[in-house]
Amino acid sequence: MLEITGLNAGYGEVQILRDVSLTVSAGEIVTLVGSNGAGKSTLLNSICGILRPWSGAVRLEGTDITGWTSEQIVARGITQVPEGRRLFPIMSVRENLLMGAYRRTDRPAIQRDMEWMYDLFPILRERQDQRAGSLSGGEQQMCAIARGLMARPKILIVDELSLGLAPIILDTLVDVIQKIHREGTTLFVVEQDVATAFDLGTTGYVLENGRVVLSGPTAELKTNPHVKKAYLGL
């Protein structure tokens, strides 16, 4: 569904990504892991139209979307849940969710999806009239994921799911991600917490210094000596 081939990108004269290639097949949960500064955010910015790659290609369902605007890419079917959530803080939870559906005109379906979000995250139903900026960190992450899903994406990209969350909240979100996946959404999860990422995904990639250094089934990556030493402390 998503294919990245030979991607090179950076800022100014500083190159961050170096010949990055990966694929996300329909129906998968694919995870990308790496430490701070590895190039994860640069890769997502390149996929989502925030940053124009220097070379290489990004294809969605066979269509080359390299260099498209963010709005065009969202319309085509990629939505990102950004690191740090980036909600509209003075707007209510409900208004934030509706912003996720801003390109849609199917009002009855939007309302049905809103109810689906409230079923996935019951606390959001309770907080629907509350300002998003006043939510707890975990509630904000729930709201950000729900807002992304309201766009009805073909691929939902989740950047740093676990950032700043207590383990019990993270467990809840992992359960929801798995439920979303079972209901048909393809997911690309970019995560610094390697253990969480590899438990969640079926296929994994390891990004270091702007390069993909390892890839394969997550069950195999968990036992890779380099991964165990560098990321799992084993």
C-alpha cells in the first residue's frame, strides 16, 4: 500500500535520510524504531508532504505522491497522528474530532464515525464539550488518534504513541490500536519504545543515522543481538 524507495532528504545542506526504503502492505501494522535524532520525524515529514525529499519516491497504492501537498496526501488516504498530539487546545474534544473530518461531506457517516470514536474511547464522550488543552496527556493522545481516524484514512501513521504516557494508559492505547487494525485500518507506527513497537507490529524497521539498518518480522528483530544490546538493554 505504501512504498518508499531510495529516499534522501534533509534541511538546508544537512542530509538526514540516506537511501531509505520500506514498504507497508495493506492490513499490516508496520513499526519503525530508532533513537532521538535517527531521522524518524524527517521520514514522516517526507511522507506526509511537510518536507520535499531531495530524491527517491513515495508511492501510495502505486501512485507516486512524492512532493504532493499535505492536503493532497490526506485526501489520498494518509493521515498522521503527530508527535506531541498537536490538538487545537481551545477547541472542544468534539470540535477537534470534526476537524479530522474537515474534507468529508458525508454528514451521516461523520456522525456514525463520531460515535465509533466515543465507543473506542469512552472518556472522550464524557469530555466531548471540554477544551482539548485541558485534557490529561493520555486523553489528549486518545483525542489525537480519534481525530486522525475521523479522516477515514487508508493508512494511519502514529508518531511516538508512548511519549510521556503512564504504562497503564499505554496498554489501553495499544489495545485500541490493535482493535482499529482488526477493523481494517493499516497502521504505520513510529516509536522510540522498541519493546512496545515490536509487540504491536508484525513487520519492523530499525532506523539509525538516517539509514534503515535492519528490517524483518518483529518476532525476529526482538532476538537480534544488535537490537537487544542497543535498544532493549539485554
